[in-house]
Amino acid sequence: MAKYADEEMWLHRYISAIQVGNEGSKKIALKNGMHLEKTIEMDGKMVEIYVKLNSFEEDETEAL
């Protein structure tokens, strides 16, 4: 799916909203190269926002 998003949709970043305590989803996000950006309250529940930049965004960041 990430390859499709990179090549066809030109998404700038991927976001996962994971409820605090959901270690399985957190492990998958980290395995996919995501990092914790912040923790917020969403619909009365604490949620961690994990983010991964699109591969072309990462290339631009490295060049700086």
C-alpha cells in the first residue's frame, strides 16, 4: 500500500492514530518506519499519532 501511495497518490505523509495501550498496533507502526509525533485526545480517548514521511519527502530532508 505504501508503494501505491508513493507512486500514484503522492501522499506527503502517512498517519496512524493508535489508542494508548494498543501495543500490537504500535509495534506494527514502528516496524513500518513510523515515529510517535504526539499524543492527543480523540473522542474521549488518548491516542498516539504515528507519522512516516513519504519516501520522496525523506530524500528532500536528507539533502538539507
